[in-house]
Amino acid sequence: MTDKPDDGRSLSAQYAESIRPYCECSGAIPPGAFNTRAWRYFVELNTGCNLRCVLCSAGNRKGYEHINATMEMDLLGKVLDKIKSENPNAVVLPYGNSEPFLNPNLPECIAAIKQRGLRCEVSSNFNHINRMDEFLAAGPDSLLISVSGFTQAIYGRSHIGGDIEVVKANLRVLKEALKACTQPPHIMVHYHMYRDTIGPEFDQMKAFTEELGFQFINSWARCISMENTIQYLRWLEKERTGSVPPIPVGKDGLDWNALLPPVTEKFKENVERLSISPAKAAEMYAQFPIQEVCPVGDIFTFIRHDGQASLCGCVADR
């Protein structure tokens, strides 16, 4: 691999240019994250999720190859050893567009991460928990619980298939379990903000969270699946102009016009609930030239349940 793109600039110079949208516009990734290359490793302990959130690939399976599988413990050990050898200061996230508590061996997986001196950050929708005492004893550094409302009427619009009352009950279970935990993880309740989830629901969940003694954080909801986002933007262009040019077939012979999953009506409806839609984001970043390097690919590494690494952490297809 050459250290200079075709235009003669060094990769470092192009990398610096590529992170400008994240530094100069609001986005999901804080600018400081780009100072630490390859520092967060998503390790897909299991592929399943108990929810079907529309803006995530878990809720848009048509057109995707989906495999129900769990990473073997021996393979996990090899993956963690490789991560440790390449970056001893890495952060390991034992999930990937999936629910980690569905893995019956989650405490053992976390213990394997911590035994190698790596930081472990867990994220869950908290509609299902098991072995909570053992989970805490394994020593995760943080636990983030995602929510999008305080009542089922609002929460159920985004976290499809979930029950906010179950989440609240499980948060109380967690609070009780923490009393016997000598090294408790940092607990955060992460509120996903849609245009229709801001207001009383936000305030009620914030008060509930803080009453339990947990940190309340929030961020704007966004599309998770890159493939669905591309298809949505192409559909939107066709709606506006009457046509959309086909994606050129590359040297590899892959025809993405046929391979990309179709955009569903539910996906379109949920995009309308976003404060920053894909179309608005495209307008925000239109002022920045397209670069040959991608900074996101440098800071996130996504490792599948079978040990394969995804080319990009933002795509869902296998």
C-alpha cells in the first residue's frame, strides 16, 4: 500500500482532511476520537437481537444474509489475544447490532476480556437480563442501556418489540445487585432523541434514571445501517427527480443495484421522526470534498462471530 493517494498528498494529510465534517459539524462521533486509531473493537459474541428497531439492520432483514450464531469461547480467546497484541489500550465492546445478554456465557466472555487487561464496555436494550450478579462480578467497565421514551406508547415506536416497563424493572434489579458489587461499572441510561420523544417523556426518564443513581445521557437518533441509508437517499432522489442513475458495476462484477436491500415503508416513516435525516446530513456535509480514506474505518473494528473482520463497521451485510 502506498503512503500517497493519486493526488500526491500523504495519507496523513488526507486523513486530516477527512475528519473535518466530524470536527466542524455536529455528529455522533466526538472529534477527539479520531486522535486514537483502531481503539474500539466490536466483538460479535452473538448475532441475535430480541428487538426489531426499524433504523437498525435488526429490524430490516429483507435483503440481508442473517445467521443465528454465537462466538465460541476458544475463538474469542484468540480474537482477544490478537487485539491485545495489536493495541494493549483497546476498548472491547462485546456486541454488534445484537443483544449481548442473549449470550448465556456473557459473564465468562467479559472475564476473558478483563483477564487480558482490556477495557470492556457493554451496551444493552435491557429487555432481557440474566446472571446479573455474575455479570457484575466479571468486571465490565461500563454498561449503557438504550431507551427512547418513558411510556410504552412512545418507547414502542422506536424500540420495536421492547417493553419499557420491563426495562424499568430490570434497572431496579440492577440497582439492587450493585449493592453487593465491589467494583461497580459506570452505568449510563442512553436516551435516543427523536422529534417525538423530546419533552415530558425525556424529563420523566431523566428523573427516573437519576433517582436510581445512574447517569443519564442523550443523543440524536440516527440510521444505523449504511445500506438502508443509501437506498433511502436513492429512493428520495427518484421521488424528487423522477429517476436515479444506477450504481456502476465495479471490476469485481458485483451489481449493488440488485444486492442492496429494498427500503421499506416503515424505514421511511421512522426517518421522518429523525431530527437530522440522512438527506439533511448529506446537505450538512456537502461542502466537504469526498476523500479516498475513511476515518471511521480507522477507529472502529467490527469482528464477526466467526472471527472475520468487516471491511467497514457501518455496514450490516455479511
